Amino acid sequence: MAEAIRRGAPAELWQALVREAESRAGQRLDEARESYLVFVLLRYQNDSLLLARTQALDWLEAQQRVGGARADALRDVGDRCLLIAGLYPGLAERRRVSADYFIELGRGAYLGVAEASRAAYAALFGQLAESYRELVGTLRALRPAAAELLPATAGPRH
């Protein structure tokens, strides 16, 4: 599997890894949640500042925005908290907070997106917020394979 991972297109690789992680975690995400998780992994795979940001400050800044800008900023906070809680749970310990801190902050951010958005987008983010812990569990099962695909976020991954 590792050799095949290195040769495919990024979206296909992440999708295969997410599906493998779902199997390891003993859960199956629906197509919308699985696709969104792949999107988040693709979007942040080269973000060298992922672990350096202070999510609570970004959340506060998002609250100052209106309309689509607010929804986008909250989505970003939710996405980054999802990745941190799932792939880098040791960061919480180093920052002297629990992993649940990132889960609740991210879940709340997704709920904010749902409240600030229309119809289908609101429904998707409502569903993502509802299943946030399940998404984190999938990412935690994905951690061993993701370590070599996320080189830009150097540092401990425990």
C-alpha cells in the first residue's frame, strides 16, 4: 500500500487512506463526510503554519466578520481543529489543554458555519458538527500513513 500511495494523485491517495482508516476505526462515513475529510486533508497538506496558529484567536477574529467571510473563517478554524485533534493530539498536551478543547472549538466553529450559511451548505456543516468526534476518530486511525504525506507540518505527532 505504501508504494501505491506514493504514485497516485493526491485526492485518490487521501481517499484511499481515509477509507482504510475508516475500516481500522470500525466506522463508515457517508460520501459527503468522507469527501469533505479528503478535501480538508488536501487543502492543508502543505500548510506549514497549521500547528503554529492559535485557533481560539482565529475563532474570535472570525466572530468579528459578517456573512460569507464569517462562515469561511469559522470553517477554517473547524478544519484546523479537526486536523489537530485527529492528527496531532499531542499539541493539546503541549499547550496545556485537553484534546477535547480542539474538538469542542472545532465543532462549535462548524455549528457557526451551519448557522451562517444557506440550505445545503448549512446542512453539510450541521452534519459535520454532529459527527465531529467520528471524523476525529477516522483521522486518528489515519495518523500512521498521514505522517509521511504531511511533511510541511514538521514536529512531534504524538
